[in-house]
Amino acid sequence: GIQMLSVQPDTKPKGCAGCNRKIKDRYLLKALDKYWHEDCLKCACCDCRLGEVGSTLYTKANLILCRRDYLRLFGVTGNCAACSKLIPAFEMVMRAKDNVYHLDCFACQLCNQRFCVGDKFFLKNNMILCQTDYEEGLMKEGYATQVR
């Protein structure tokens, strides 16, 4: 994680792990057990300031990275359970049990109704269903078992 700390006027200035100069700013960042100027703690790929992006950074292969670049370079990709196309590691996804979906693919697989936050959905025979289609399927199954 990344901590933003106020520099106390009575303390000896700390050296920046990025540029090796003394930190004389009002604030400094502490990450990886080192101190940094706010401008010096950047993603090695996209140069975004990691203190602004959030309180998380990733390190691998001697690189300091933001979440997006870490996942792009080292993340595990998978296939969407609905469309079977590749999901890039940095992309937001929806999950239902062991299935992973593109956000755009997370919809009822019978009527294509997209789900909103808080909507109920059901996973039956590895298909995502809205409540209406799920209940209609149950009624048809119930009727079929009574006829036999």
C-alpha cells in the first residue's frame, strides 16, 4: 500500500527513493518501506502518479506498476462464459460461481435483458437467467413432470 504522510517541520528530511534528493515538500509518500516525492512514485509503464490513483501499487520484475498495467502485463486472462471471447486481464468482469463474463455479456441468455445493480439472476445449466425466464422454466419443468 501507499501512505501519504505529513512532513513534520522538526524532523530531518528524508531521501526520496525515486530521485535520491531530500524531500522538502509538505507531504511525502511511504511505499515499499521507502519514502518518495509525490511526483516520483509513478507507474513504470504509464507514468501515472500512484499516490493519486489509489493506495495500491504492484511490483514485479523490478517494476513498480499501477493495477491496470500490472494486470495487463502479468494478469491471467480468461474467456467469457457467454461469448467465449478473450477477456483482457485488466477489464472489469462479472462473476457467477466459476463463470466469468464481460460486463456487456452479463445478461439473461434467453431474453438478453441486462442486469442492473440489485437485480436477481439465476445460473441454471450454466446459463444466466433473469428471474422471469428462470421462473417460467421452473413452471414448464413442473408441468412436464406432472404430465408424465
